[in-house]
Amino acid sequence: MNDQPSRRPAKPHRRPRKDPVRFLAFEVLRAVDERDAYANLVLPPLLKKARAKGDFDHRDAALATELVYGTLRRQGTYDAIVAACIDRPLREVDPPVLDVLNLGVHQLLGTRIPTHAAVSASVELARVVLGEGRAKFVNAVLRKVSADDLDGWVAKVAPSYEDDAEDHLAVVHSHPRWVVSALWDALGGGRAGIEDLLEADNERPEVTLVARPGRSTTDELVGELGEENALPGRWSPYAVRMTEGGEPGALTAVREGRAGVQDEGSQLVAAALANAPLEGGDTRWLDGCAGPGGKAALLAALAAGRGAALLAAEKQPHRARLVERALAGNPGPYQVVTADGTRPPWQPGAFDRVLMDVPCSGLGALRRRPEARWRRRKEDLEGFAPLQRGLLREALKAVRVGGVVGYATCSPHLAETRVVVEDVLKGRGGAPVEAEWVDARPLMPGVPALGDGPDVQLWPHLHGTDAMYLALLRRTG
């Protein structure tokens, strides 16, 4: 008689299944975290490779894109929810584990993916990239998260507006507190406006095309896209909005460089400088911070239509090559040089129009680069300040008397916009500059809510553009 205890047969070992969509999304999040990469640069080539291998169809690419950008936009909110579901400080969770968790939380709370599918797919991803032990942790946390919806969780983890307005908005709308404070200062007004702005930052922006004048037309772009897939720009006469997504690079005019992808705010800035009234000649234009080349390409096309020449300068060699590519084929005279705008090689007073679109925090483009909100620090502004003032001073030296300078930045932060212009005009930190404001508002015809002037601040929630700033200055002496 066999008196040995019976043993249940062991379950056969099952290798985890690699879900290509979620694995690709995880790869992008790791690149953003480990290499300070930008998702809008990392994701497209990975999607192209997946399509070429036959791993992805259109729906797979759309889901991967939503998982990446949705997770990055809502990272602050999701971090607060995960923190409420674990028994250790969030900082003690390894970053790859947190990426898998946040991908899972976004599927649970930010998409229509069924709960069981969101949890099981996330746990399977954890098995592939983290191992069995950590997959169990992911499973336990996501099951806690699945007990409530997004509104319910936000009510639990966000402080009340009455107790701490900025911290409440930071958690609810997934922005660092200092960014909420800075945007609120720049925007002014009460709660409704700042909430509208923060909500707009978390919306996926439309793809906007620019038909470079003299080289392409909006009718051509709409004709190739089809009227059901395109709308005219809201404000720019050169803009076409792609309503159904798609690949801009597939368009003939984009492939040939006659059109490009460009936010309407950037188009408005370039056009306003080009149309500012001048006294005297109008033959030499300068783009002093030209990389990666979108505004330079539009300026070159506008200049060519008037018989003017554009000099496009960019300090970084790799970005200067991007400018060369953007300007290739322009019918008018132009030149691209690698040069530092704070130590320029050109002579003073050599230009009639100068655009100085300065390096900045990028807080105006958080819709397109959501990871920037988590990467930037308040102290970064101090590093940009001397450069921004130096570039504006040199721009005012480069323009002739009677000529116009456009100071532009993709940030609404007051320390990067009006404060810079006022400091330079008043000689703070340098010699006073003889220049006067030009009212930029009439140069953006039809655009509402431009403020008291003379400078202009565009907003995502008011204008559907990036938060571009423009000050126009005419040199008087």
C-alpha cells in the first residue's frame, strides 16, 4: 500500500506573451525617463518600424499613441493614485515598475478598455519586462485602482480647492504645482480660466499644416487630404487642420518641402513680423534662432514673395542641418549659417526684420510635449534668463533704425516674456536700447482675446494654439 501523500501535478510553465502595443508604449516611457528623450521624437520611428514588420495596423498605432501620451499627460494624477494604493513612499518604487503601473492606471481610468483586459494586459506586460514577482505587485495595485473611477479617485487624493487651490489644481489636472502657479500668474483671472487652460494642456492637439506661400496652397493640401479630413486654420491664412489624424509625411507637398507641420501660433508669429509696418527698405531678414526651421521656412517663403533675402542662423550644427532641410527648394535667396546669436558674425544694423525665437522652458507646448512639465524645474528659468536677454539685445543691434524685431517664445511665463523685454528696454543688466513697442494685435487680424497689448500672448484654451508670446519692437536710434 502506498501511504505517500498525493501531490497535485504542477502547472506547466507558461512563458509570458509579449503584447507589441503595450511593449512599445513601455519602451517609449523608459526612453523618456532614462534618456530625457521626447516622446514625439521617439514614438514615430518605433511605430514606423512596427508597421514595416507587420506587427501594427492603424488601430494598434492609435492605441500605442494614446497609451504613451495619455500616461505622460496624467502622470501626476496617476502617481497620486498609485501612492494611495501602496504601503511605501512612491519614490521607493523602481521607475520601470511605476511606468507599467501608470500604463495600467491609464487603461483603467483614462480609456474605455474593459477592467479585466486592462489589468490582465498590464500584468502580462509586467511579466515580460519586470518578472513574475513584480508582476504580482502590479496585479495587486491595479486591482485596488480598479475599485473606483477617475473622479472617485481624484476626490480621494486631491486636497480641496478651498484648503489649497494650487495643489488641488496640480493633482486634478496633472501639472506640477509651480507650473500651475506660473501659468495662473501669466493668465490672471479666477478659477475658470486656469482650469480651462490646464484642461487644454491635457487634450491631444490637432495636427496643423502650413502651406508655404508661393510654394503650396491650402486648397492643394485640402484637396489631397479630402474635405472630410481637413479644415481651414482658425486664424492663419496658411493653415490646414488635419481632423482625422493620418501621416502628414504622406502628403506630396510635405514630402517636397512646400508645406510642413506647424502650429498655428508659430505661423501667426512669423506672419506678424513679416507684416509689421516698416520705414524704408525691406530686403534683408534674419531668423536669429532658426532651428529646427519651421518659422524660418515660412519667413523665407514670405520674403521670397517680396524679393527679400533671409539669413537663418542656428547655434547647434545638427539643428542648422534641420533648417537647411526645411528651407531647401525655397525660390528666393536665403542662407543658413551655424552661428551664436549672442556673438553674431553679422554687422550691426544689417537687417530690416529680425525674428528672435529664443530658447525657453517650453511651458507653452505642454500639449505636444507633456513630459516637459515633469522635466522642467522652477530654477531652470534662471538659466534661460541671461541667454534670452542677450539674444534680444543682439537682435536690436542687428536691425537697422526703423526696422522691427520680433521677440518670441513658446512660454507664457512672465519671467520669459514681458519681463525680459522690459528689462532690455530699460537697460537692466546692460546698456539701454533705443526702441519702442509696436502693437502686435492688429497684425493678427481676426484673432480674439489678445489682451491689452502691445504684446500678444496666445493660449491653447482660447486660441487652440500653443501658448506663443510675441513682442514687436522698432529700433529708434
